[in-house]
Amino acid sequence: MTRFNAEKVLIIYSVIGALFLIYVAFIPSFTAVYAAVMVSILFGPCWATIYAGTLGYRG
């Protein structure tokens, strides 16, 4: 990622995803289904970013 700092992107996506998870856990309505989908959308790029960063590390 040349434009964005990968650590900042991971933190932002993770915090927003965690907020959606809290919503899913405590709000008993159908909108929680949409929030669960948003969790998947937000956490999806996190796995790829962590994986790519691990491959790039040759410590």
C-alpha cells in the first residue's frame, strides 16, 4: 500500500468493525443482519493486508 499507511487502515477498519459487532450483539432487530454484513466487508481487507504484510516481512 503506497498511498495509505497499512497500520492506520487496519486500525480504522477494525474499530469500525468492532462497533458494528457491538451493534449486532446488543440490538435485536433486522438491521443487525445488515451490520453483520458490514462486519464482513470491513474485516475482509484486514486479513489480506495482514497476510501481505507478513509475506513482505523477511526479518
